[in-house]
Amino acid sequence: MPHGVPEVTRADATGERFPMSVGAVARELRAEFPGTTVSTIRFFEAEGLVVPGRSASGHRLFGPREVERLRRVLRLRRDECLSLSAIAQRFQEEASRPGGAAPAEPADAAAAPAHAGGTARMGRAGVLAAAGAGEEQLADWEAYGLLDARPDGSYAPAQAAVARLAAELGGYGLQARHLRAVKIAAERQTDLVASIVAPLRRHPDARTRAHAERTAEEIAALSVRLHAAFVRSSLGPHGD
């Protein structure tokens, strides 16, 4: 765990201690979902299914609502074989009902996704708040194709994660022109995943098509982990 990131800071009414770091959450969830990793949680965050808070130094901090939301995501994938898009739609429908449970809120309400026409979206101010960036940085990311606003000027929640990471990398001197190569590599990987599951997506059976989406998500998550392993291997002397 990074230095200075609290594992726990206070206990809630059930005796559990919050907020929790992403590593602590992954360990807790592995009791019921053995395959859960930090990358799994970050992938769900990138898809807009959970929005953790942030410490002053920028580390993710999860409260009880965020942890329970992650449990729901994992149970719906395991027990009902739902794709992430289907889970997001279910959460939206639940939140829109009278008395429905609202999604977990981030520490900064400006970063919370809104909904219009059943589609999650974030305003420009929300993306800037989530990334801790300025208008000039956002314009630069857009110019190099790292972010792409919808016609109404809103952004998908996953793009807030892109902005946040781009801002963090910017602190090390990586500019939008450097990150453009990463975006192109990701698009090529997406095309590869799509080609693998294409036969399943065309299948007449609805359950098979749903399985295609879950398979695509799992391949994508594994690809992210493989990329990270390649980077770590390349940085170490002789792969050590």
C-alpha cells in the first residue's frame, strides 16, 4: 500500500472500518469473489459503476456504500451473467424509481455522473473536478483525441477516469501528445476483443449474446493486467 494511505480510519455501525483503500477492498471482496483484484475494481470505476472518494494525495478511498455497490456488481455478473452495461442500466432504473436507492456518491459531488435519457453523463465541470485539471489541459486532451465530448457537451463517466489518469501522468511530464500512442494501442486492443466475441454477439440466443458482453469485459480486464505485467517486466533488469 502506498505510504500515507490509511488502510482504515473509522468504524461504522456494523464494526467495519472505513474509508478503505482499493487494496483493502479487493482483499475483502476476495472472500466471496476469489478472482477480485485491484485491477477489477479500477475497471469497474472506469466503467462508471462505482465512484470512490479521494484522499488529499489522490488515492482512492471507499466507504461502505461503495463497497456494497461493488459486491452487487460482482454478484450480478456471477449469478445473473449480466454485462456491465446491463448492470449500469439496472442501477439507473433503480435510482429513478420513487424511493429508489441512489448510486454511491463521490467525495466531490461535482464529479458525480448525471443521467439523461437513461444514459450516464458528466458535465465539463464534473470532468475537470474529477481530474483536478484546468480548461487548458482538457482542451489539450480533446485536441489529441484522449477525450471526446458528446454533441450536448457531456462526457461518459469512464472519460472522467481517463482525465484523472492523464492529469496524474501529466505530473510526471507526460503530455497529451505522449498519451496519444497509449490511446491508439487501447483502440487496437478493443478491435481485437471485438473480433474475438463477434460470433457470439451475432448469435440468435439472447443468453449467448449476453455472455459475449461478459466475455469481452473479462478479456479486456485480462488485457489490462497483461499490459501492466509487460510494463513491469520491461522496467526491471532482465525482467526481474
